[in-house]
Amino acid sequence: MKSDLVKVLHPLLGVPLLSYPIDLSIKGINAEKTIVVIGHHADRIREAFKNAQVQFVLQEEPLGTGHAVLQALPLLDGFQGTVLILYGDVPLVKAETLRCFIQTFYKNESTLSVLTAVVKDPFGYGRIIRNAEGWLERIVEEKDANEEERLIREINSGLFCIRAPFLFEGLKQINRENAQGEYYLTDLVEIARRMNLRCTAHMVADPLEVMGINTRLDLSKAHEFLYQEKAKDLMAAGVTILDPKTVYIDREVEIGRDTILYPYCFLQGKTRIGERCVVESNCKISDSWIGNEVTIRSNSIVTESRIEDGAIIGPFAHLRPLSEIRSNAKIGNFVEVKKSVIGRGSKANHLAYIGDSFIGEEVNIGAGTITCNYDGFEKHQTIIGDRVFVGSNVELVAPVKVGDHATIGAGTTVTQNVPEGALAISRIKQRNIPGWRKKVESRRKKREP
């Protein structure tokens, strides 16, 4: 991956790659126990999944897949069931595929089964060798295959179903006598065949499901596939997506029915969008809660914020973390809100900054208004009551409070609390100087050479 970040922590639709096999185990097939074998950057992986219902074991030396599974055996002591082996960098497998794989494993009375795929270019993959009856005979790694075996296009995905008693016994017999000097898990196939145990191979319909992520290009292909799958699921549930190829929706995003998404939307993290909303083009919404019938107009950014029913945001609005826009409020073009509450029915239509503030109901914030919340050392709060009219180009120097029904004249710098119902104004008296233009022209002529 050419990265300082360990591969399985690279994000895919907003969650680490490793999340996918873990969720398949816990939620997809309801496994009795989920064990994660880790090595490189083990502490970072443990931290990333500290709340997951998994057990970690450490593989101190990367001596191959068989060696990795061997590390998990102490946590399986006495287990007599079936072990499913997944990979942290194979995220596209569907739960229904795994369930079918397991059912076929039992139906065929297999001891060992591997998930396979037929691909156009099998280079780099282990090849599946079947006998005349179609049963799995052995798996040959690329570096150990002869010319005839390399022509085979059915490849090993690395995903195995194995009965635990045989797994315990078979792992004792594998060795490192191969081109890479590693303990191959695939050697278990030949060991099982020598013991006259049945081995099978279950082929997936779509080879993309078992694609491993080894490069940035692979990661981009996985993103493309999963974005399309997410869009299909949402459209099936009643969401309108005008151009699914240009909408990017993370795995944990929820969207209600009859909501419309325009092209080039980015919906990230744990965002939840309600019903009958409209999200126009070029919007980015991250880890936010959005109610019903909300309109987010083009080129707006919403981060870690809450927007209640009927509100209108944008265009070109920016809601920074901890912003709360209450019902039927409006945040217009080139308005930035940070760590503030905008009350029901209030509006800041254009060109304003509201930070560390509490704005009451039905307040008008004029163009050019800013809250001066930072004194160079600390942040302070501005509190504005209900039905306050704030004129254009007003500066509210926090900490300051404005009472209900107050009016603040355009161009005012508010440095003191404004009582309820009062008018606050701090303009200097206007002075008109007659003939100013002629004086300027006269001075200019005198300066000319």
C-alpha cells in the first residue's frame, strides 16, 4: 500500500478494511467466537477495535497463513465444531455467499472446503486442482506451480471452512518446504486427501467478492463496487439517487424514504438523513443527524451537526462541529456556524459567522454579521433571545446577551448586554463634505509632472 498505516486499517466506505470480515463473522453468520490474528501494528489494530466482540492473538513472525491460524488454536481448545477462516484484506464477500458456502460444506459432508473463483488473469493466486469427479485434490501456489497448472483460471480465495478436529491435527503436519519458506494453510488439502477425507471447492458467482486488497488501485475498485451496492440498497428502500455513479455514501449512513440525492454528494461516517429531504450537488455531510423535509442546497458542508425538520441549509453554507439548526430555520449562502444553536424559525440568509452562540426563535441575522467569540485566549458565548432583529454588518463581542424582541441597528458593534425590547446602535454621526470630488481632482493635478 506504500503507507505508514497498516493495510487492514485503511478506510473503505468510512470503516477500516478489517471491519468487514469481523462484521461478517459476528453479524453475517452469528459465529460462536471471533478470533483476530494480528501482527504488524498490533497495538493500533487493538485500539481501533477495542469495542468489538473479538479476541486477539499475536503472530509475532509472519511465517505464513498456516502459522497465523496456528496462533489461534489455544483459544479453540476443546472446540469440536467448524472453523471459518476469513482474511482482513478481503472485504467484499457477502454474508449470503458465506452462508451458502457453509451450507454446501455441510451438505457435501466435507472436512475441508475452500471458496474459489474463476478469473481472467489468475497470476499471483493459488490454483485449484480438482480430481476427475470434481472434488478438491490440492491447491498449488503461483511460485510452486508448473506451466500446465498456471493455465488454470480457478483460483484460491484463501477463505476456508474446516472441521476443528482435523484443523488441529492437520496444522501439526504442515511444513515450510516451498518457494517462500512459509507454512501454507493450503497444504491442509493434501494432508486431508492423504487421510481419505473429503475436500470440496465452492465457486462464487462474482470473482470481485473474493478480491484481495493489496494496492491503492485495488482499494479504489473496492470503493467503486461497495458504493454501487450501497446505492442499490438505498434505492430499493425508497431513496431517489439521480446518478448512482457520482454519489458516495459510507457504509453506516442511513437515509429515509423519498429523500432525493443529487450528483456528487459525499455522505460520510454515521450520518443519518430523514425522509423527504433534498441534498443537492457537491454537498459533504459527515457524522450528522438530519431530520425530515430538510433541504441542503449545493456546495454545503455539514460536520458533526444536527439539523431538525424543515430547515434549509445553503447554498455554500458551512456547519462546523456541534452546530444545531432547529426546525424551519434557515442558514443561507456563505454562512458559517460553529458550536452554536440556531433556534426554530430563525434565519441567517447570507454572509455571516455564528460561533459559540445560542440564537433564540424567529431571529433575523443580517448580512455581514459576526460573533466575535475569541479574545485571543478563550472562547466566549453570545446569547440572543427570541424574535431579535440583527441588522447588517453587526459585530457581537462575546460574552454578550441580547434580550427578547431587541433590535440591533446596522453597523453596530455590541460590547454590552442589550435589554429586552431595546434598540442598540453604535454609529458615529454621518458627516457630508461638499465638493470633495473637486478637491481630490485638484490634488491629483498638482502631483502630475
